[in-house]
Amino acid sequence: MSDLAPSPATFSRHAHDWLDNVFHCRATQTGGVIRRQVMDVEREVGRKMFEDEVQRRGFRLLRTRHHYLIVCDQGPIDLLF
């Protein structure tokens, strides 16, 4: 797992546009799930900026080895097995 992220000075309008694009989907309005590859997030905006945006929106974030899962619902989450 890499903690590499662009330095704050490299965040451009592109980073904000990328985040807007990620969260401009039906899942955010219907309580669905968004999936993004960890390496894409780190390359485009960095982990911290991504986590901050998920938290700002009141969503929950899970991470697997290769993917972030954003749960766009504030209800309970049960890990079944």
C-alpha cells in the first residue's frame, strides 16, 4: 500500500474536477456504492484529499487491496463474512 500522493502544490483544477466527476453519479443520490482503484485515487488527487471529500459528503469509505468503496448511505454496514 502506497501513501504516495501529489504534493498540495500540484493539486490543480484537474484534481477538483476529477473528484466532482467521481461524485456526480446516481449512487450519491440513491445511497449506492462507488468503486475506484486505489492507484487511480493516489495518482489523481491523493489519499488525503479523497478521504476528506468522502467525509465532507457524510459517506463512508472502505478499502480493499486494490479498491476504495464509497458507501453513499449513512445506514448500518454489516460485514457478513
